[in-house]
Amino acid sequence: MSKILLDTSYILPLFGIDVEIEGLKENFLRVLERYDVYYSPISLIEAKFIALQLLKDGINLLDDYRIGLIRISAEDYLKPTPLTTPEIEEIADKLLIDENVKDYFDRMIYATAVVFKLVLITEDRKLTELAKSYTKRPPKVYSWKTLCQDFSSIES
């Protein structure tokens, strides 16, 4: 079974945060059944950050966030990676210095996929392009749509 790392966007609905990703709701369970699915704990922090940003706009999802944490910790279908390691930090720092990737969360998630050799699932075009040219790469990078269009491609 292939191991995949979900970018934060895909777990945001677990915290009550709506995202518009084609096929996410319809195929989420199918993906969980088919792959070993991981998330970085940094995604939990990013989700909280987004919830706090929405609070500034009058949208209170703080209870939803806590409920999402309960769901994630009570189930075993999503597995956490370590928050960080010296190797993750080294790659994330080089992404900032060498490639000018300013988003801290993106750097950490990308570096986690590289270090643990996880297929990265992301909608972030910058990360997708980075994986084509940067010296340190995850085994593969897919968007949700691409993953769902051809479930077998990730297993080859």
C-alpha cells in the first residue's frame, strides 16, 4: 500500500473549514481505504491559524476545530508524521534560502514528504513545480484530481 502525505487543504473540512477541491468529499473515504494516509502535525497548526483568521471575519470555528482534533486523535485512518526532525528543518531552511519558498507551512510539509519518502498530495502549484526541479523531491506529487483520476498510477 502506498503512503501519501496530505497537504493541509485536504484536512481543513475536518475542522469545519470549507474548501473547494473537486472530488474531495466524494473520494476522501476511498483514498483512506486505498492508501496509508499521513498528515504533518504542522497542518493542525496551520488549520488553527486559518480558523483564527476566519474569526477576525466573524466566523467562529473554534469549537469545530476542537471537535476536529478529537476526531483525528480518536481514529487511526490519518497517521501523523513527526512534527519536525533535523532533516526536515534542513530541507525547509534550504527551500527558504535557495528557492525563496516563503510559506513556512509549505516548506515543512514538502520537507516532511521528502524525508519520509511520502507521495505528496497538494493543490499548491509552487510545490508541484518545485518537485520537478529541486534536488530534494518527494517520490511523486499529485493534485487531488490527478490522484482520483488514476488511483493506480500512484502504486506503480
